[in-house]
Amino acid sequence: MDDNSNYLHPQYETMSIDDIRDLQLERLQSTVRQCMKSPFYKKRFEEAGLKPDDIQSLEDLRKIPFTTKQDLRDTYPFGMASVPLRQCVRLHSSSGTTGNPTVILHTQKDLDEWANQVARNLWMVGLRPDDVFQNSSGYGMFTGGLGFQYGAERLGMLTIPAAAGNSLRQIKFMTDFGTTAVHAVPSYVTRLYEVMKESGIDPRKDTKLKVLAIGAEPHSEEQRKRIEDMLGVKAYNSFGMSEMCGPGVGFECKEQNGLHFWEDYYIVEIVDPETLEPVPDGEIGELVLTTLNREAMPLLRYRTRDLTRVLGHSCPCGRNHIRLDRMRGRSDDMMVLRGVNIFPIQIEKILMQFKELASNYLITLTTDDDNDNMTVEVELEELFTDDFQRLLKLEKDIQRKLKDEILLTPHVKLVPKGSLPVSEGKAVRVIDKRKVYQ
Ligand code: AMP
Ligand code: ZN
């Protein structure tokens, strides 16, 4: 592969929209045929009075019923498999962000394609075989570990499977081995930076870091900018989910104008979560994905619960694969407080605008005297507890800005840096202690 090429898979990455659609139809038809080997889909199609031959155009996709996480749970563990188990070489179980685990099976071909997807993304943001890639994700059921590992190896980089936690060791690896690229969940990057500061390491001078892949959890544009400023790197948003393979499903290009979702691997639909009808480009809805290149466990019209919108199709980078906005969160992350719908990311966006605040925060919902309340605890960048007037003013300013955003006035509590819990995996941003009235 020519290092100067912008594309790892030019044949697929630079396809025209028409060619993408032709390829999608061809792959959709073979995916549907593959699905007929799974007891689940065979029954689904029979119940819907649908035959594989009924899918003659991409519009016909809408004849196919949606697949939900509940379907995956109901068929636990192997009811969705489209190949005999002896052909499968790996099983991942979802980290269970919500509820019971689910099982995802992979053949060797599935794993190869997954590695190709991740390699394509890393190449897209400028990484080449000379780079040194460190992965701070947990290795195990969380697909961010093995997913990035095989993708970075496929690209040909020297890889450091550091795994999660032990920040001092992570930083030592970075400085000693000349790490140029890191994959991390965004909430962990800010923790790493703190430890660097405490150990007298200046990431700009003492490391060769230039690219970060951040993802696996919702984060705001403000959070990304902070990460870029702190470490002196470019941080690219990486979207993945176990059901679709893991990381590699969508990734930002150097334009940082939304995530390219790879349409040679997936069909993307954005639907109204209530009516399940498609929403026009630009409007927020639920992301629905159909896999186009999977053997062991293809999924048709899978309701991800993630909320986003279409930003566009073409891009100055030369790729015509659909661009989606950063995820707002999952529909199940939405808090309903006194009838108002609120996403944690809306709160983060405001908090990150205050220079005085560090990046860690926690939202607690409580019922006090029969009223539901929200308390936002956020860490201070520097302690100035001796200056009460300043603290009070800052709390009021934050409260006012939050009210403008979420239309409710939360309690704001400024706490010393390091006092809120840090998770090694996905950050826990909301604790709901409200009374439930029956
Ligand atoms: P899991 O399959 O358990 O790793 O979780 C997948 C879920 O993580 C997705 O459905 C999203 O809700 C969330 N997620 C993954 N990547 C991102 C991202 N870049 N931005 C926001 N949420 C993400
Ligand atoms: Zn692009």
C-alpha cells in the first residue's frame, strides 16, 4: 500500500453514491439469503409473509421488520446464528450498557472484515505503518480492545495492547515506546492528562502523540476540543457497537465534520423512534443499521437506540459515505425530569464552556419533599475554596447557563478535582435515586 494514498480501500471509499447504492442492494440481497439460515429470521420472514425474492430494491428494505435488542436477548445465546457454531471463531457478549447481555458471533471472515474496517478508519486520519498505536481499552468482551488491536495490526502499525487502567504505566509506555496514536474513551483521556500533569510530563514535549481515537461513549464537541488542547493532538470520534461488530462502524475523517458510516458494510436509516417512519436528513432520530457483510450473525434493521441525524453524503475528503452527527446519547440515556427531556451531553456541553471546571461531572436525580430535583456535581480545575464569593458566583453562572439549555434549574455543586468516581470503561454520568410512584 502506498503511504501517500489518502485511502486504504480506494475502490470502496471513493465510490460514487450510485455505485454505493448498487453494491448495497447486491449485498442486502445476499445478506437476506444468509439470514434465512438463522432460525430467528426464517420465522420472522414467515410471520411477515415475506420471501427473500421480495427484496428487489433498497426501498424494499422497509418491508422487513425491525430487529431489537430484545430479539437478541430472546434468542440468547445462539438463536440468531446464520452459520453452524463450528464455523464461528469468536463470541462477544455486549457490555450490557442496558439490561442483560447479548451474544454476537463471528466467523474468521467476519473478524477479517472488522479488522479491515478499523484499519480503514485509522488510515483515514493519517496513521501509517510507521506509527505506534497504544490501546487503552479493556481487552475482553468489550470490543474496543480486540477490535482496535486487530485493526491497528492490519494497518501494520507497531501496537501496544496496554489495556485499561494503570495510568502511570500507560504514560510510561507512551514516552518510552514513542506512541503516536492512542485509542481511549474520552472520559479516560482527561484522567490520563491529570496523571501526566501530576508526574511532570508535558504531552506536547515529552510524547510523540498526534492522533487520538475517542469513542464508545457520548461526548460533546467541547469535550473533544478540550482533549485536543490538553494533549496537543487531533481527536477523532469513533463509533461502534458490539452488535455491528464493535469499533469501525463510523469514524470521523480529517474534516471532522461528522462520522462517515461505511455504507459498503451497513445500510443506515434514521427513523422517528415513536412512529418508526424515516425522518428527513438533518432531523434527529434513531439510528437503524443493517449489516451487509456479515456471515455468522447478520442483523436486519437493527434498532440501535442511538439518536443522531444525517449531516450529509459527500465530503471534501472524497468519500461519499453518509456522514452522521455525533451521537446525542441513547434514547435510554434520556432523563425525564418534571416532564422535560434532558440528555447528559447537553449538560456536558455547558460545563465544558467554563475554564474553571475540570472534565469530570456527575448528575444525580433525587426526590426531595415530593419534588424531583437534579444536582450537578462538577470538579474544579483549581481549588479556590477560600474565595467564597467567587465560588458562589461561578455556581450561579453555571446554573443560569444550564437553565437556558435544559429549562430547569439544577443544584450545582463544585467539588475538588479527583473527588468524583472515575470509571475505567464507559463513564457513568447519571445516578437516578428518584422515588418511583406506582
Ligand atoms: P457496546 O456495544 O456495549 O460497546 O456499546 C455500544 C454503544 O456505545 C452504542 O450503541 C452507543 O450508545 C455508544 N457509543 C459507542 N461509540 C460512541 C460514540 N462515538 N459516541 C457516542 N456513543 C457511542
Ligand atoms: Zn470525509
